[in-house]
Amino acid sequence: MRKFSVAAVTLLLSACAVGPDYQAPPTPEPDAFNAAETTAASREQAEQQFWAGFEDPLLGQLIDQTLAANHSLQAGLARYDRAAALLYGAKREQWPSITASASGAEQQLADVERTPPGAGPERVERYQAGLAANWELDLFGRLRRATQSQQAELQAAGADLGALQVALVGQLASSYFELRGLQQQLQVAEQNVALQEETLDIVSARVDAGRGTEFDRVRARSQLQRTRAALPTLRAGIRAAMHRIAVLTGQPPAALIATLERDTGLPGTLPVIPVDSPGDVLRRRPDIAAAERRLAAATARIGVATADLFPRFTLSGLLGSVAADSSDLFSGPAETRRVALGIDWTFLDHGKVKARIDAADADSRAALADYQQAVLSALEDTETRLVRYQRARQRAGHLEQAAENAEQAAELARTRYERGFIGYFEVLAAEQELTATRDARVRSQTDVVLAMVAVYRALAGAPTQQQDQ
């Protein structure tokens, strides 16, 4: 009966763990994002529709290659593996550790070391082998809290890895569309150069015929050279974007130049932007998950520190053999055994223990504040990127119309100039307006696509809702 009572008390103690039990904090969840109208769709459908909606197979290939070969992603995976190894080690701490050892020694004794002095053997041999076991009895949950903390750290590392994947895919897509936008800007700049070369020919012909002034020709040449000056900068930006894409896919900077040189243009059609409810977005964003898991880890570490207020019991045992001759090892007379119960109570150093508890509690409060800030930042990020996407689309529509009007105005100005109705100043102004509007139109088209990718990153991928276009 007494043995049963002792076992019951031990079992009861082993079931308790000091320190606070973790509870996930409540998060603010607006009913909907102000800039989103949603219709339901499956997550897999939304993901497929998003990337397929760009109708660019090369983009999909580059994304797959980035996820497979990016070195930053491989480093993130290694950090996840490290956290998994630490969790395994924390779990093993809860179980007995067993070690095996063996040794053999021979010693020449001085006279004073002999028993009695001056007599006895001159040489002493000693051979031993055995198994030793040590087990910390986790009566107050120190090891279990440590395991809980490491489990949360592993989950946080997994969330970090997910966030890195989303970020890298977003960077790759943004760099790819920036490249296509720069190539379109270069094409527009070359068209502007060709237009202004024609204008210079017209001005020169009129000057040679005595119908214009040298001042007009000089201004036409100046405008042409200014437009040509934009070409080297655009070509440098194109090459830099190619280098960036290659590095993101885990390749040397010049590896994809031949593949990317062919200008396929910006997407002619855009996919549907997926938008979940704010609560769903918060639950799927890996940065939020990582912050919440780190809060859980910090809470568990309070229990680890609090456990030092209680004694730490360690059960150890030894089973071995010790002999003066190797042939006598493992014989009956050479057998040795030991069982011991150790008690370590750091509570006597109360100030140091209390300081560790206070530090763990402060870490937990900081982790809570970080989590709450991450939630608010995620809501702000998503709302802002949705608004910017919508405004980018509106701006692109206005600039499309403006570009058409500028082309008509420039053509009318050239016609009227050739007929002598207006001076070159009006032609120059019209062509400057056309050049600026064409460039702004291409930039706005690029901005729309980049804003869409930014929304995708804010949503941490394609969720189960889709915004009506």
C-alpha cells in the first residue's frame, strides 16, 4: 500500500508543470477589407488562376526554379532543420541518458605510494568497464516546458520558411515584370527617337527650302539627343533586372540573358486578385504565425525559469566491472553497482533565480507586443496594397486615353507645321508631351502588375477568396 501511495504521488507530481499555460491572444479582425469585394473559390483554384492568369509560361518556370534552387531558401530550410534537431534534443532530455565507458591503466608506484610504504607491488593495473544512466525526474515540468518552447520555435521556423518562400516568389515576379516594363520603355524610347528623327528631317528640309529657321533645327537636334540619352540608362536597367532574376533562381548573373532578351511584353491579361476576409488573411500570413509561435515559446520559457524555484531530482545508476587484471573483468567478484538520487536546489540562490524569471516574463511581454504589432502591420499592409492596386488601375486607364490623345495631337501638330500654319515650338511641345505620356503609360502598366504582385505577397499567396475584376 505504501509503495502504491509513493507511486501515485510521483505520478501526480510528474503531471504538473510550473509556469503559465499558454493561451493564444485575441486578435482584431475587421469584417472585411475596405478595398475588396470577394466571391468564394477554392484555394487550389485561386492559386492556379492567379499565376496562370498572367499567361506567361516562362514566369512559372522561373518561380519553380526559384523555389527549388534559391540559396536563401536553402539557408532557411537549414535553419528549420536546426530547430527540428534542437526539438529532438529537448525531447531526449526527458528520458534517461545511457553511456558506456571502458578504460585500462597501468601505474608504477613510488615507495611512499605503496601499502605499507616500501613494500607491496611496484606496479598496479586497473581495468574497468560499465554502463551509466542518468535521468532527471521532471517533477515540476522544467523539461516539458523546455520541449514546449522548442516545439513552438520549430513551428516559428516553419512559418519563417513559408514567409521566405512568399517573399522570394514575390521578388522574382516583381523583378520579372520590372524587366518587361523596362523593355517596353526602351521600345517606346526607340519609337520616340525614330519619330524625332523624322521631325528633324522635316525641319531640316524646311530650313533648306527657306521656310524655317536654324533655331528650329538646333532645337530639334537637342530634343532628339535628349531622347537618345535615355536609352543607355534603360539598357543598363534591363541588364540589371536580368542579373537579379538569375541570382534569385540560384544561377550566375549572366545565366539567363539569352532567355530573357526576347521581349514578351507586359501581361495582356491580368488574373483575378485573391482576397480573403481579414481574419483568414491573418491566419494564413506566416509572419503572424511566426510571431504567435514565438510568443508561445517565450511563455513556455517562463515555466523553465520558474522550475528553478523547486528542487531538481536526478536518478543515476552504474552497472560495471572493475578488476586488476583484464581477464577478471565481468567476473562475479569484479562486479560493481551504484544507484543514487541527487537533489539540486538552486532556490538557495534566490536572487539569481528571480532575475531569470523576471527576464523570461519580460521576454514574454515583448513577444506579445511584437505579435500585436505584427497583426496591425499585416492589416495595414493588406489594406494599403489593395488601395494602391485599385488606384494604379485607375491611373493606367487615364494614361491610356491620354497617350491616344497625345499621339493625335503630335500628328496634327506635324501636319500643321508642314503646311506652315504653326511654328516648330508647337510641334516640339506636342512631341515632348507625347514622349512623356508614352513613357508614363508604360510605367503605369508596369505599376499595375507590380501592385498586383504586392497584394499577392500581402495575402501570403492565393487564398480561398477572389476579388471581382
